[in-house]
Amino acid sequence: MHSLVWFRNDLRVTDNPALYQACSDSDRVSAVYIDCPHQWKLHGQSAVQREFIAHNLEALGRELSALGISLNVFRCDSFADVPALLDNWVRELDVAALYANVDLGVNEYRRDRAVDARLNIPLHRFNGDCVVSHGSLRTGDGHMYRVFTPFSRAWIKHVIRDGYRLLPPPQTFEPLVTGTGDTETSQHHQGSLETIWPASEAAAQRRLTEFCRQHLMDYGADRDFPDLDGTSGLSPYLAIGVLSPNQCLAAIEIELGQLPLSLGEAGFTWLNELIWREFYRHLLAAHPRLSMHCAFKPETDRIKWRHDEGLFQSWCQGKTGYPIVDAAMRCLNQTGWMHNRLRMITAGFLTKDLQIDWRLGEAYFMSRLIDGDLAANNGGWQWAAGTGADAAPYFRIFNPTTQSQRFDRHGHFIKRWVPELAEVPKQYIHTPHAWLSRQGLAQCYPAPVVDHALERRRAIEMFESIRRRNASYTQSV
């Protein structure tokens, strides 16, 4: 039997359920990836992530070739064009079955349904992006968990009971020529991206192993400090499926001899971040509206967000007058990556200090991030805005100055990304304006665009008004 594997956000050979099963079921296997530039533009995918995908597709092609599987990369404008393209290709190859891993998102779901309806062969789909399959963890009344902690307990209980399955690379076939599909995905060149984020499954595995050996034990203590190399740096690989969460669990277990499955155990803090990733993916699978710009808490869609393009651009460009916010945004703009603590600070600043709609921030992050991931990005933004499942309480509002003092005490990160503050003494770095003024340098760095104390009160009142209206509506019905 000749089978076709359709790669999407799963650009790896090892622990790839669709690829593994296709190779187990078949005596011939081909592979395809479909690039949809117009669709990715509509989704706001960043240029740096597209380039990263291109590099990893080249690496995947080489890895599959070594297994005797050829990868053909095709290009069409949008998802609407995919069913016809695949139908033509499976007919040309005389393929008997199509294999793919689940791809989250409403548009992706509709695309897959259209493909399934168009083809005269079965489409087999698998869980390739979570340790625990979407929809398999439910509350007592059969619903998806709305709060992380009970979800985490259920996830841990499931892993203790059933473990996790790490699939090996598939069997090797004889080399096979399958056609003349396009093998280039975009115009790109080697450079700093490949230096910082080297492509290939092997590179991802090396980084995973190095992180577990050198930083896993200290992750809980170091992860909040952006000037330290305390995070894993694996999110770009997880986002496009060059690395799987099962592989992360296996690396933890190899390093520690066991999985740390309770709070306080060495290594649990990072594993807990993987559980957060799964929580957001399970939420997206259970509530597809989350990929359609809808708040998880419907009542928060009535919030009257501030419409101020000038303030929004100050945030985007890193010119708010709050050094930690500006350093974080400039780092994002220049590198395509932002430290997780800084994502919380900048998202909180946009939604609470500036009271600008979280959807604008969500879209901006996706347009810049190398690790842009719909579920994680949406979950993080709704958490910060107070509109999501298990969101931060509306009255818990980050003070950007105290966050800066706590997590960049000496201002090393700030001075790296806001060079106009390089000469500011460390005791003034978090609120540099008075010092700059005394030096006659006030014009070198923007004054704060808002007063945090005042905007904090306004943000709380904004949410309180929604609560009062919601309570009044509930009582009236």
C-alpha cells in the first residue's frame, strides 16, 4: 500500500504518530507539506517563523530522504485551495490513505474537513502535539477544565496511570522518487537566525539535552530573570513540532531518573510549564471560538477598551517610558523572541496600564514571534487581560517598575536593549527620568506615557463595572 503523510506543525521524524503509523501500515510512503502564504498572512504569522519553518523543512527533507521517503513541498494561496491540490496529488501518486497529526484552530479544522470530503481515500488523524490527547481530560460533569490546577492534577494522574508513549523513528524504505513537487518554501538566507535557532530535529534534541543537563535543576530559581540564560529556549521548536512534548518528558526522565510529578520535586517547575502548554491546547480544542478573537469569559467582551493608536504604537516600538517594557518590546522586535516573564509584564501593561484590547497585543506578538503558537499566545494574553480561563484576577495588576526592580535588579537587560539608558546608574535605571533631566538628557528617552497608579485604579473600575452589570443581568433573569 502506498500512503501519504501530510506534515503541518509536526516537522520531525521521531515521535511522529502520523508518520510512524503510515510506515507501519504501508510498503511505500511519501510526504507532503503545503505552504499557504496568503493564509499565513491572514493568521498574522511572523516572517521570522516562516523563515525558521523553511530551514526546518529543508532539514526534514534530508531526514526523510535517509528513510527512503521523499518530501514534496507545494505552495497555494489559502486553505481553500488545499483539497483540490491534495486530491490531484494523491491521484497522481495512486495513494491509498492520507495520514496527518491534528492541527488546532477553526480554519485548520474546516480545511481538514474539506479535504476529508474531497478525497476518496481515508484521512487518518493522530495526536501529535500533546502528551495527553485533546478532550481526554474532563471534569466530573464531562466538561473541559476551566482552571489550571485541577487540570494539572488530572494530567498528572493520567501520566502516572498510563505513562507516555515515545515513538521511535519509522522503518527505512528503499529510496523513492515520487514526483516533481516544489522543494523550496521561501527566499531566505543563512545568518543570525541559524546561529541562534539552528534548524533540524537533531539541533532541537541537542538543545533539549543541554538544557536538562545544565539548567533543569535551576529553572525554578532562574526562569524569571531575563538577563540570565535560565529558560529552555525550546519554544520555537515546540511551536512548529520539530520537538514533541513526549521528547521533553523523556529528556527529563533521563536526566533525573524519574518524572517529577509533584510540587517541590526537582525539575517539576519546567514540567509544569509543559502542562500549562497542554492546558491551553486542550482549551482551544474544546472551545474553537478562542481562535476567532473571542474572550473565554463572554461578559468581558463588553469591556470598553481604550482606542489610542499613539499609545499602542508607543508600546509596539518600545517607547513607553517604562524601561523594562521598552527593553522587552525592542528585544521582541529585533530577535523575534521574548522572555516569558517579560511577556506577562508587557501584556499586563498593554491591557491594564493602557487599557488597550488584548486582541491587538495577541496579534502583534504573533506577527513578531519566532515561537508564535495560537493556543499558547491566546492563553497567555487572555490570562494577562483577565478575560480567559484561569485568568489572573482583574485586580492583580503588575507594576512595571517593581517588576523591573525585582527581575532586572541591576538593569543589565534594560541597558542591553535600551542603549540610551546605558549610562544611567543602576540605582536610577528603573525610573531614569529625573536623573536624565539633571544631566540635560531628558530628550533622549520618552517620559512615561501613563501614570501607573492612576491607570491601575481605572483598570480595576473598568472590570468592576463589568462585574456589576453582569450581576445585575443575572439577578434580572
